[in-house]
Amino acid sequence: MAIATKRRDFMKTALAGSGALAGSAAVVPSRSAMAQDTGVWGPPRSLIWVTHSVGEWNLALDVGFNDFVQQAGWTYQKLGVPAGNYDLELNINQLRLAIRSAPDVLVSTISNPAVEPVLVEAENAGIVVLINNTTVDDITDHHPWGYVGADGYEQGLISGRLMGQHLIDHGRTGGVVSFGNTEPGHPVVEDRRRGTEDALNTFNETEGTSFTLQEFADQSHDLAQSIPLYSAVMNSLGDDLAAFAVSGFGSMVAAFRMLQQAGVPPGQIPVGGMDTGPDITEGIDLGYIIYAVEQELYNQAYLVSSIAWSRLERLEIPPNVNTGTAVVTQDNLQFFADRAQLVLNRATELGLRF
């Protein structure tokens, strides 16, 4: 379960309000006895996370941020755009609101290049800027902001290789692999799609298979909307449908719930993709989901906070950390189920589950 840490030369081939700081997920912890030793931790600091997408997937990150700030005696607040309703103007306004609050650290996702100049404003105001979860390579390559998150293209390669090999091993040499896209245009999701397609094309070139990737917007932030879309895809493709190799958490859940509700036997139409969580664990356990490529959401918060501390207290240059290489299957499911339960238990302690 090692996490690769390096400069960004990656391969090129969830729950809170969102309108203002008062409506965000804000935790102001008391300092622990350990954190009282300012010779180790330094002075109390403030950290704000601005995310492009507030949703259930945030939960592990919220726990990670809270765990760090309680250890270090810092404070944490969150702003975000409601999931599935990305609004660039709102995203920029929230970044500017965070800047006016003058935190020591601003952690941001980058899902649109237009946020770059606002982050430069934060940096010019003396705020430490760091990036997590989602980025645009051309931006982070030109700023000392670091990045803690998955490499989408590499995740896509892993997913495509796993799905292609699974299909070949089970006697399937062609057909449509359906890629449900939860957020068309999202840079990391688009990288995941390209990686998945490239991996399948490699099988076509080396193994003589004839797999094709077919993308559709699956609206998976809302399962009530998404499940009928997956049903429509299955019914329209019929026997040509080989598998669902999808973009992320909600997409996998929608695909496997649709198959379950339709009475399709587990494994007949395999499902795979990126992200993990309790519903994904259930899908793997039942045999509908054959793999999930993890992206270590907790570490995207805890590690980026640690990097912020080392920048402020030790003047270290922020690194880039690839958190997206672990694969969850039935063989190692118990480990990831236990880990997810720890996060859920901690979220309950923090009052984050509602």
C-alpha cells in the first residue's frame, strides 16, 4: 500500500453546505495536549479547503483534515460547489471569500483553468496554496503548489488493463465497454476515460480483440436519475455490452444497483472503475464489481495538511503525491472494509455524518 511521492512527471500516453463560510463544514477544535508544545508544532494555523464538488465523497477528506488540525492545533473550514452542479463563478467567488478570510493555508481543487489567477492572488497575499484531488497538469507544473491526488490517466490505464484482462480470461474478445461519466469535462475524469480507452486499445493491438469504449453522461450524483440511464444503455446494447468500466464512485454504484435490480447475475456484466466506499465494498462482496481503483481520499486531506505544516514550519517545497494506485478486489476486500469503517466511526465522533 505504498504511496509514490515524486515531482509531477506522471505518465502522459461526501457532506457540507456551500454558499459561505458560515454554511460550510467548519470545525474549530481545542488544542490537544500534544499540540500545546509549540516547539514541535509551531503556532496555531488556519486552513480552508475549497472544492469544486461538495458530496458524500468528501467524508474521508473531512476526516483527514480534522484529524490533522486536531493534532496540530489548527482550524479547518470548507467551501464547495454542490456536486453535479458545477458553477465556475461560484467556485471563483468562494476562493475569493476564502482569501478575504486570510487563512494561513488555502487547499484547492482545480477543475477549471480559470481558477488559476485567483490562486495566484492568494499566493500573492501571503497564503500558502496547495492543490488536492483534482488538478490541471499545465497549471500545477508551473507553480510551487504541489499536488496530492490520483493521476487520472494512470488510474484509467489500471482500470482498462484489469477489465480487458478479465474479459479475455472469461472468453470475451469484443464488444462495448461502457464508460459512465459522472462529470463530463472534469479534467481527472477525462484523463481516466483516455487511460481506460488506451488500455483497451492496447489489448486490441496485441491480443486481436475488438473492444470499443462508449461514453455517456450518467448523472451519477443522483442515483434516482442514474440507474435508469444505465438500464437504458444495457437494453440498447444488448449482447454487445461487454462491461461497465466507469468514471468513479457514483457511477459504479449506479451500474451495480441497476444490474442487481434487473436481476442480472453477478459477474455476467462486470463492473469496475475508480474510488471506494461502503457501497463499492458491497458491490465487490456480491460479485457485481470486480475491482475498484482506490484514490486514498483520506490521504488527500491528511497528507496535504502535513505538507502545509512542513511548508510553514520547515520551509519545505510541496511535493506531488500520487494517491491513486491501489486496487481493491475480493481478495483484499476485508482490509479496505475495515479501513472504511474506521473512517466512518471517526466521522461519527466528529459529528460529520448527517
